[in-house]
Amino acid sequence: MKDSQILSTFQDWPPQDAPTRPDQALVFDACHVGVILRAVLFVVAVVGVAVMFGAASFAEWLSRVSVVTGGALPATLAWLIAACSLKKPLSQRPRGVQYTAGVVLGALAGLYGCGLLALAGVADPAPWTASAFAGALMAGLLVAALVWRVKGRTPATTAARLTELQARIRPHFLFNTLNTAIALVRDEPARAEAVLEDLAELFRHALMDQGESVTLAHEIALAGRYLEIEQARFGDRLRVEWSIDEAAGAAMLPPLLLQPLVENAVKHGVEPSASGAEIRISTQCRAGMAIIKVTNTVPAGQGPHGHGVALANVRDRLNLLHDLQGTFRTALVDGVYQVRIEAPMPAGGAAP
């Protein structure tokens, strides 16, 4: 199975396929008196410090603060009102759209404040461009503060949602595995024993506390055990290809990151197809990054399935561990679906 076309035309699935989650209403959670008060005090403080650079005396500084806040405060209040009004519709949009909307509204609010000063005759000529950029910058800082506020208020929810993925192995997978082992006991007892050993190993890793991260080599071994179980169940319908770069094995990932990805590949590629599907797991070490790809063919005409909860959780766990250094992308191109993960290699690391 070739996946070069996927990488060259990589595009995420449309955001509407993603589920609405409680943590999406981040940027526009400004409908609180405390938030409004802190935002106003923050803007006044920034204005006060900024006008110090051009003030020769305290009286002149006080005069300039009064003038500038005459435009900055209405602009700030306008941004907060807009943020509060748009909270519900924009909470359904991806985070990037929310962040961009917040910054764009900040630029518009900056222009609004500049217009007030121009109408009052205290800004001649009116600094339109500077006001727009200043408003965008201030809005960006307020957006970041609102994001941190929401995340700080919901640590238990976030932790529970991320821990859920680590501990999850779907009940029907357990039942299917046990049924497979039962069917093999009489004719192929050795293979039935191997299936149960793989199942026990999967549950051991799912239930134990493995800390914040494990190596990619460990995740590959665990994904292999999962696919061995499914191979016994689906037989020739499941065709697996491995392309593993041992140099990438030292990269650190959250525990049980790959298992739900290969599980999705089986669920959406093999199960719905009478002829089965091809699944390819590849790793590569390139320019200090480990590149992990899980690729599977899908039945003709099949589009995005499910609600994307597992993929969203995988993305969140990767972001929590590696922040901006880790990337997670998905694509469906010409009947081939791929998840691509990039994670930084540890300095001087080597695969165990």
C-alpha cells in the first residue's frame, strides 16, 4: 500500500465531523464580572506603562493616560461584549477558528477605539494601523488568559477524559477475543493460548500506571499484540505491513497511544469490508523527529465514521506531553485513511 499521495495532499477532515466537547468553549468565556474587571484593569495597566515612554512629567503622564484610556476602555468593553455574544455559536468551532476570531475582533476593537479618539479630536492624524495591531495584540493576550482560566477550572474533567483513553479496551473487543480463543481451543490450542497471552498483556498495560510517557518501541510492541489478536479473528481479511525504523524507537509517547489508532483502522477498514483491508504501521526518524503513520484502506464509498472521540483524545494527550513539538494529523485520500504523528526525539536517545 502506497501512502506518498496522502502525505503530499495532506488535509485534515472537516472540523464538523469532530464532536462537541466541553473544553471547546475556551476563547469566548468572557460573560463573567470577574473576567470583565480583570480585562479592564489589565488594559489600563498596559496603557499606563506604554504612555510612560513619552511622558516628561507625572502630570503629562496622567493626561496621556486619560486620553488613551478614553479610546482603549470602550474598545475593551466592545471586545468583551462581542466575545460574550459570540460564545455559543463559536464554541462549536475548532480552537484555531476561535483564536483567530478573538484576534480579529481585537483588531476591530482597536480601530473602534481609534475612531472614538479621532472623533474627539485628540488623535490627529489617527493611528489606524497601530491601533489595529495593538488591539489584536491585546486581544491575543486576553484570549490566552481565558484559555488558561478554563483549563485551570477543569483539571479533573481533562484528566478524567485523558485517563479514559489509557484505560479503555472496548468490552466487545474482550468478548470477541474470548470467543476467538474458545473457537481455537479444540483445533489450535497453541494459537488459542497465544491469543489469551496477548490479551492478558494488553490488559496488564491498560490497567497499570505507566507514568507520563513510554517509548515508541514499547507502543509498537503493544500494537503488535493487539493486531495478533485481531489477526486470529479476521484471518486473511486483515493484512498488516510493518515498516519500523529502530532509530525512532526512543521517542516518548503517552501510554497506549497507538492501540486506539490501530483499533480504529481495524474497526473502519476491516470490519465493514467483506474482502478486508490493508493496515500499514510505519515509523521513521527524520531531523530529530519521530514520524509515526498508521494507514489503512477503507471500503469504497466510506467516509468519516464515528464521532472522533478516540482521535481527539489521542491528539490531546500528545499535545499535553509535547505541546507544539508534537503534531497529529489525519487524512482520507482515494480510499486510504492515515493518521500521522510527529514527536521529538530525546537528545542523545537510543531505542532500547
